[in-house]
Amino acid sequence: MTEIAWLIPIIPVIAFVMIIAFGRRLPGEGAYIAIAGMLASLGMSIALAGQWFAQAHTEPFSKSANWMPGLSVNMGYSVDALSCVMLLVVTIVASMVMIYSIGYMHGDKRFPRYFAYLSLFAAAMLTLVIANNILLMFMAWELVGLTSYLLIGFWFEKRSAMRAAKKAFLVTRVGDVGFLAGLVLLYLHTGSFDLFGATGIFENLSKMQVIGPLGLSLAGLAGLLLFCGAIGKSAQFPLHIWLPDAMEGPTPVSALIHAATMVAAGVYLVARMYPVFLADTSHIALNVVAYVGAFTALFAASIGIAQNDIKRVLAYSTVSQLGYMIMALGVLGYVAAIFHLMTHAFFKAQLFLGSGSVIHGTGTQDIRQMGGLRKKMPWTYWTFLISTLSLCGIPFTAGGFSKEEILTVAFANNPIIFFAGTLGAFMTAFYMFRLVYKTFHGEPRNKDVHAHESPKVMLVPLGILAGLAIVAGFVGTPFNNLFEHSMIPVLGAQFAGELERSMNGFAPGFNLIVFAIATTAALGGIGLATIIWLVPILKIEKLERPFGWLAKLVENKYYIDEFYNATIIRALMISAAVAYWFDRWVIDYLIVNGVGYLTLVASAAWSWFDRNVVDGLVNLVAWTTGFVGRSIRYLQTGVTQQYMFLLVVSVLIISLAVLGVAMLSGDRAEAAWIHLSFRF
């Protein structure tokens, strides 16, 4: 299978081309082609992963072809444990989302285009996953950004969707500048874009250990630049602002792009380039990664507490969980971060699709208008609850295993990060069960909302993903962590040893203290939410009086968007206005129009000179010639006698003239001769 792994992203590309070319003439208006292509990629991914893990490979398989001979730039694909896991995550979630979308997007006027965009997005993400070359990774990375723009703004008739798409595209481009700079820095000092091989980046990182600007090693600087790309794509503070607004796209898009794949691309980038971070022996870059992730996890979780849009609650939950993964990478929890990326993809995709089922059944996204849906939408409720428990890190769920592993690594390496992670677990359980209670429990708060269960084509993916939210965690239990045994060799012998040395011999496993603290935090968050919103022992009205200012601050997302609007956006708008004024009045009016006016004046002067002087002289010569011609034409009569007469007269006139001149000049001899000739 490794020899044909390159087909996995190619199949969705073929589906995209077919749907764009034939559209509604295809079976299911293109939906069946997209789903068939994605299921084919899923089947190949399962076969590839099964073969890879069964044979217990330790070295990556990589195959390249020369792309730019003059620069020796190769393009190719690679297969290792990390790429196998990511292939499974992307293809499973994409398949479920496409199947679900048949029901959710039914009747949409751009139904084929929607599935074409989904196929292209999946192809871009799969290319990013198996690329063995950082330049190809960057190209796929940008294609992911483009397709996410198309999907977020799919309903571009809505001004909010159009603005959200532009916001996502532009904000993530800010981070991409750092990614591009890091890519160039690595190429300049290692001489290659390839990741693997004797001439690849990972084998030549010793060249990056010299001290560069700001006292950082070049490896540390490259790591920070690459992390800028991850900050943008994975919506980390301060570039987190695009992700909540991206919920304006169709809900299945939110599940695919902003829960499982695109936003996970930033985490994947740091994981794939982890040897670069480990090559920085000072670990400054990793410390930055850890603290940015921890701050983002707490920051986003606190905002999620006060949101009332069901999709926005999940959006901030996604930002927070991505912070968890980034935080884990920063404290050397490489395996834990990838493990949580995988489990999070399943339960968060289910939660987004579950929210789509709720929206489909109620017609609203405001949880204040819901309530009592548990009885009317039982399948949606139970699958949503299972995924919520997994997200909260309840023991023996997939999220419970992966979160506990992150906290275990943090407990061993950085107490501050461990405290932040524990607090984040408490807050996550609190706001997620607030969401569950306000949406599904109690009595309906709006009698005009007539909820109904979604069709089976939407419910089946919910059930499959909810099942994965439980069973997917058993590959990484602390007692026999098969996930860790497979992932560590991805780093190679050199950097796997470096990782072990950096962890001071600590091997993640079951830690009773961490287990107790993590479980207590999750149950504490659920308990607090229960006594406020399910069994209202603690009245929310009483809390609003002393904490009203804080609630308003959190509800308005700490006014970060307003701050950006008042500073960066305003500065850009002022700069744009100044540039517009300068372009209109200086460039256009003064320079372009001035040159045009002077050209017109010069042209008018030249026209007058040409018309009156040049043409006048030409016309004068022509008139004179005509006048002379008309005057002497009377001499041309054709009568011989007249010609002889004129000849004689002419001779006489000439002779008289010469005689007169001779006499006046005193030449008597000549005058006499002329006189004699005349007489003769």
C-alpha cells in the first residue's frame, strides 16, 4: 500500500473535477461521487495504517520525484505512524461529514458546488498530511486556506458569512508569513526542502544550532517562525479571532474544517517539524509554544462560558482544545498532543454535527430559545452527551485518556502548565454541561420552536462518531500505550533520544494523583453546572449581581475584536483612506490627469502649428504650383507658327536684355557684336 499511498489525495481531486465538470448531471447531483471518492480514500487509509502498524515500521517510507531540476527541488510523499493517524482522522471525519451533508444541505441551490469544495478541501488536507517536502506542505497549507475561505463563505449572500470568510482568510495569512519565513530559513541553512533522507532537513539540523538573532539558535528561530503558521491555522491567541466567526458557514463545514482537520493542521505542523524544536537545546521555542497554548486554552474556555450561540460555544471549545494540544507539545508531550488531536477530531466533529442536528430540528442557534429537546431529539441528545463526556475528560472515554496523558506529562515537566490544564478541564466541563442543560433539559423556553429529530442520513454519522468518542481512546491507555510505541519512532533515533533526555527519564503512564485531580476537576465543573442550570440550587441571578461586570466582559470576548478594530483595523483603514486620497488626488488628478492635460495642451498647440504652418506651407507650394501651371497652360496651343513667333520674340527679348546690360557695364565691344548680330 505504501507504493500507492499517493492515490489517497488524488481520488478526491478526481471527484472535485468530475463534480465541477458535470454537476447536477451526476448521481445525487455530485454528492455520491464525492462520498464514493472519500470512502475509497478511507478504505486505502485503513489498509495502509493496518499494514504499517502490523509490520511495526520504525523508518518512514518516502518517495520523491524531481520537480525543478535547476534548483534540485523534489516533490513526493511519505508514510509513517503520524501520517497514518492523520490520514485516518481526515478520511473518517470527511466521510461522516459528507454523508451527513446529504440531509443537512438538501435543497440548497449550490448543492453540487458544496460537495466539490468539500472534495477539494479533503484533497488539500490529505496532501498536507503525506507531503515529504516542506515546500509541498506549504502549497497544500495554502490550498487548505483557500478552500476553507470558499466553504466558510459558501452562503456569500449573507453579509456575515462573506465577512467571516474574508476575516478567516486574511488572519490566517498573517501566520502564514511566519511559516514561509521559517521555510526559507530552513532551506538556506540545510540546503533542502525535503524532510527525510541524508540531505533532508531533519538530518542536517546540526547546522541550525548556531546562535542567530536575539540570542536564539537558528533552530529555535525557525521553530518560532513555523509556530506563527500554527498560531494562525490553529487559532491560537492572538490570531484566534477568525474561528468563532467562521461558524457562519454551513454546520457540516464547521465539523470538518474547524473541529477536525484544518484547525488541527497547525498542531500537525508543529508535530511534523518537532525535530526542529528539539534541535533548539535551550527549548525557548517550546516554552513559547507551551505558554501560548496554555493561555489560549484558559482564555477561550472562559469565553465559552458566556456564549449563547450553540456553534460559538463549540467554536471556543475548539480553540481551547487546540490550546491544550499546543500546550502539550510545548511540555514535550509529543505523543499526548497527537493522541488528543485524534480523539478530539472524533468527539468535536460529532458535537458540531450534533449542533447541526439541533439547528435543523429547531431552526435556531440560540440556546436560550431551546430547552426540553432531550425527549424530542433522543438520538441527537444521547450521542451529543457521549461526546460531551469525552470532551470533558471523563475516565474511560477517548477524551479522558488523551487529556489525562497531557496532564500527566505537564505534571512531570511544568507545574504551571499542569495547573492551567487542570483549570481548563474544570472550565470545559462547566460550559459544556451548561450547553447540554440549556439545550436538552428543562422545558421548552420558546413555544414557537417545534423541534423534531433529524433524518437517518444525519443520525448515522452521529452514532459512528459518538462510538469513536469512546473506543478511539483505548489505543492509548496508560497501561499499554500502543499509540506511544508507534509515535515515538516518527522522530527518528536521534530526536527520540533527545525527547527522552529532555523528559529526564520520565515515561508517561498511569499516575494516580493526576487521575484523581483531573477527574475531580471534570466532575467539579459538571457539578457546578448542574446546581446552576439543572437543579438550580445556586441561582444564576444571584451570581449576576457581584459578577455582572465579569460576565459582560467575557460575553463580549474581552473586547479583543473591538481592540483590533480600534487599533490595527482602524490604522489599516486610515492608511487605506490616506492611500486612496493620495492615489485619487496626487497620482490620478495631479500626475496622471496633469500629464494628460499637458498632453492635450501640447497636442492642441501642435495641431494648430501643423494645421496653420506646416499644412499652410505645403498648401502654399501647391497653390503656387497650380497657379503657375494654370498661367502658362495657355502657351501650350499646339500651333507651330505661334511657337516660332514666341521663339523669335524670346530671342529678341533676351538679346535686348543682354545688350542693355553690356551697355550699362561699358563693354562696347560686346554691345557692338550684339547690335551687329541683331541687325543681321
